[in-house]
Amino acid sequence: MESDPLIQPARASACPGSLPDRGTGLDADARAALAGDLAAFERFHRATVARVHSLARRLLGTERADDACQEVYLRAWRGLPSWRGEAAAGTWLHRLALNTLLNLTARAGPRFEDAELARYEPARPSDPAQRLDLEAAIERLPRGARTVFVLHDVEGLEHGEIAARLSISVGTSKSQLSRARLLLRDALREGGGKRHA
Amino acid sequence: MHDSQRQDPWRTRLSEYVDGELASGEREALEAHLATCDGCTEVVRDLRELVKAARELPDRAPAADAWLALRAALEPRAPVAARPHRSWAALLAFAAGVLVTLGAWLAFASIRDARDGRETVAAGGSYMLLLHEPEGFENGTTPVEHAAIVERYASWAHELGARCLAGDELASGGWELRAGSGGASEHERASGPGIGGYFLVQAADASEALRIARTCPHLERGGWIELRPIQAH
């Protein structure tokens, strides 16, 4: 059985045990939702929304996360008939979420602009004791670098897949990742320490 | 100027080094550099810490109950499943089924994507197209011609994809019910001009609903359309 990114993602160590016993239940709920069972779709939604919303927030920012997350589930509801059960329902939803969210990021304009680097200003908390957390620092990254960082370091995608999804070269993916990591390091240090989460 | 913007010939290679992606010759050269460069050594240590932290970022549920908003947005789909099957409704149902099978959500997404600047489903609303038929609208229409007309309406609805929530032709006849001072009255509806059918569509706003309505084949056939927004609650 294919591993389920929503339940046992490449970054499974992220929150061990925080999504308990959802493997078979998620598939069963998806099957029931496919037959029009709204209560099952609600369970499916509640079991996965933290994951999808977090992905939306990291890729698109806090302001747009709610709408983007809803867009994912609207498409999931309409697209359930395309889920054949070959992959775990969580895997299918994760793929759908990535496609949807990346389309939304693409609509905001070109992802990769050199000028973005010059515009980047790490957050400087007014209170020196306040530390900048990693989530906030990611949100402040230039869009292209942020997208690659989230896909690679948070979602665990390889550079080849990232390059294919974003229509860029593997070299660009690597350089954007390097850029993102260095910017994050600077931001976290300037934000008051090396706290990461 | 931030640390990352300072020039260092090795600096941009440190990320790949951390991922173990440097070729052996380059890796050895970098390791020799690290042995003498405290700055780069510190960056490598920080990047490793950062990569680990990124993989362990906990997910957070949205602050508000996202299901309630989603549930409200899902409701317009219900009439499609519950729609009665006959004449053009049957064709619509078939069209909807084909669309769903092929991935209606993709079709819907592409339609939505084409709308300038619109990036979320949110908002929008449902609109009713009431198809009025003037006197003598279908006089002399043969059953074969009528079937072709139904096909034309169904094809139009098919092209709307998921934006078409429901639609049907109204049979002639029916009743009119009125409450009056002398009590309720009911009588059979007289033949003649009236509403011959309807479509329920989803649109981002009134402009889009109008654009949709203007393309309805009903206008070309000499009918007229009353476009009414469904009251949002």
C-alpha cells in the first residue's frame, strides 16, 4: 500500500501520533463521501484539514490560506469520482492539494524574480526578546524560494519533481533552495536567536 | 546587508553539501575549506538544524471551523444529484456524469482559472435563469425538432461545466394557486406565454451571470430570459 502523505508523510516525524488511526478510516470516509455522504466528507475534512491548511499557509501565506484550503476541498468533493482507490485517499488529496495550491501561487505572477531578493527584509521584532519562529520566517521569504523550500524541506519532494511541477530546471530548484535556507538562517538569527519552531 | 548576500565562493554550495549532493571532488574541497573557515562551518551547522526543524514543523488546524464554511459552499451541488431525469434534465445529468468522470473539478478549475484575478472559490452566488416563452413560441415544432432543441440546451449546459447546477424544461399545463379574501382558489394554468424552463447556475458575480445568460440558446430561439440572483443567507 502506498504511504499516505497526510498520515505517514515523508516528514512523519513532524507530529508522530497527532493523526492517530486514520489510514483505513480515511479511505472508508472517502468512499462514503464518493457516494454522497456529507457526514463522511466532514470526517475526511476534519482528519486532514490541519495538514492541508498548513500547506496552504506555507505556500500562500496566512491571509490566503483559508480560501485556498477551501478551494482544495471543493475540488476534492467534485473530484472524488476521479479517486479510484488505487492510492490511499490521503495520497490522492495531498496530490490534489499540491496541484491546486501551486496553481494558486502561479496565478500571483512569476515566481522567480531576482528583484525579490533585494526586496526581502527579514522581520525585526520590536521586542528583542521576541524570537521569530520558522513559520513566520518562511512566510516572509520571496515566493519562488519559499515554494521550493516548502516543497523540498517541508514536503520532502525531490528536486526533479519540484522542477517538473514548477517548470524550472533542477539547478534553479537547488539554487532557490540554497537561497531560501540562507535567508531563513539570517532571518532567524536576526530575529533574536536560532530558534526554529 | 544580510549574511546571505555577502560574497563567499563556497557559500552557495553549502546547501547542496548539507543534502549530500556535491560530487566527491567538490565535497572534499569544501571539507578542506570548512576545516579552516569557522563562518562556513557555523552556516553548515545552522542549515542542518534548519532542515531538521522544517521536517518537524507541526501542522496547525485553521483558527476558525473551516468545515462550516466549506459545508455552505458544497450545498449548491445537491440539486444536481437530486434532479429529476427527463428530457433535457436527463441529458444534463448525462453530461454532468461525463464531466465528473473525466474530472469535473478540473474543468471547473480551468474555467475559474480563466477569470481575471479571481483566485478563490469563496463568494460568488447562484442565479436562476427563467426562460420565458412568448406567444406561439413552439408552435409547429415537431418531436424531432424538439429533441434537437433539447440537445442544444443540454450541450450549452454541458459547456458550462460545474457552473450549471441544475436545469429543466417545464411541461405545459399545471395549476395556479391564489389566496384571496374569499379563500384560496386553484385552477388549471391556461396555455400560452409563460416560463418554459429554467437553469440554476453558479457565477462569481452578476456580470458573469449575465455573460452566461447571454449565451443561452433560448435567446436565439426568440425567447427571453429573466435572470434572478438567489438570495444569499
